[in-house]
Amino acid sequence: MRRSVAPPFWPISGKQYVWAVKPTPGPHPAARSIPIGVLLRDALRYAYTMGEARKILGERKVYVDWRVVTDYKFPVGLMDVIYLKDAEEYYRVLPHSTKFFMLHRISEKEAELKPLRIKRKVTVKGGRLQFTFHDGKTLLLRDAADAELKVLRTYDTVLMNIRSKTVEGYIKLDVGALAYVIDGRNVGFVGRVESIQQILKRAKAVTAVRNEEGEVVRTILDYVFAIGAEKPVISLPSTEEVKLWEEILSKPPLL
């Protein structure tokens, strides 16, 4: 696709060249994801050209959610876990206040866990419930073992061990929950849900989120991602890390 129509948060020059890598259809929409090849070349700077990035991927040493990725067009998005085998580095994709996304360095133990927001809840053949999550993953509930999950609604969060494919907990998106704002002008804001005012559709419910400093932002429920009850189930980036990532993405792109 043309660089002029690429998402503005991609760390590439919009005028220096004509074409950019078009993400393949995958777990995240093109407007809210970045190809793994662009991430390796322009964000992590492990490659100078896309050819070098493709060579790195061809060595089968780059993992997304603990699965080997060899396609340089594979879309990476919110909450995805990236593992670079040779470097022994683990990252989680998190929202950023000015650059829309950032890579947060995490430990190997934390890399096994991924919060998954419920996008759809349906009853399938046999009367069993099935969740579809924000990254396209699905979970078919077992009658007895997953009985406690049946109370969950869309926009609630399931904490999944993506290495063992087991559920380790859940978070309801209610008043008092700790949440991330993942889209809109307040993207990257972290705080507790203070109120949810639903008028028509639940997705458009006005949601107030207050941080530790007392600042309150209002957004729609569709832009809010629950990450904890009393404390976050994932580590959060420090202020210095957020500023560092902004500096990294502000550097002139390689290509």
C-alpha cells in the first residue's frame, strides 16, 4: 500500500518512498496494528532493510504470542507478546499517549500471560458458550470447568496463559476496575473506572476513568480495557520508559 495512507503511528517516512508493507489479514485490523517486519526494522532497529528483517524472520527466532512468525507482513497489535529468541528479549504491545503504541519490556514469566478482552459472546451448537477476543482468539467454554466464566460479558477481560493455553483468571469491566484507555485522544491513560453511563448502545457508554493523581478523563466503553481489580495483572511502563519510547519513534526512520 502507499505510505501516504499508512497509519500515522507507524515509524516510517511518508514522503521518502512510495510504498509500505501492507499487513496481511490477521488478528488485528490494519488501522490498529503494525507489520512485524516494520517493527523489527523501524522500531527495534534490528534490521536496516526489509530484506534483513525477512531474513531474521526466516530463521524462525521471532515469536508472537509464543508462536513462530515468518511472514514479515504479520500484524502485531494490542497486548501481543513478542519474543526475540537470540536476544532473549520479551515485549508487550501497550498503548502510548502520543505514539499510539509502544513495546514494554517484560520478563519471561509475564510473557506467558495475556489479557484478552471479550469482543463477542455467542452460543454455539450444543448450547455451549464461546468467547471471541480482541485479537481473534476464541475460547469454547466447558460446562463444569468454566462455569464461573459464564457470567462474563463483552468488554470483560480473560487472563490467558498463552503458553499452556489455560485460563488463569478474569476481570469484570465494572466501576472500580483498573483500566487502560486504548484508543481516542486519551489513549495510554491508566486509572480506575469511576462511572459508566449507558444511554443507548453499551459500546458507546460514557466511561469516566480517574488516575492516581486525581485526573479524570471521559471516553466510551469501547475504548476501555480492564487490566486489574485491586492491582494490574500486567506490569506497566514507567514514565521514563514512555518518554524513551517517544524518543525512539521520533528518530528519523531508516527507510
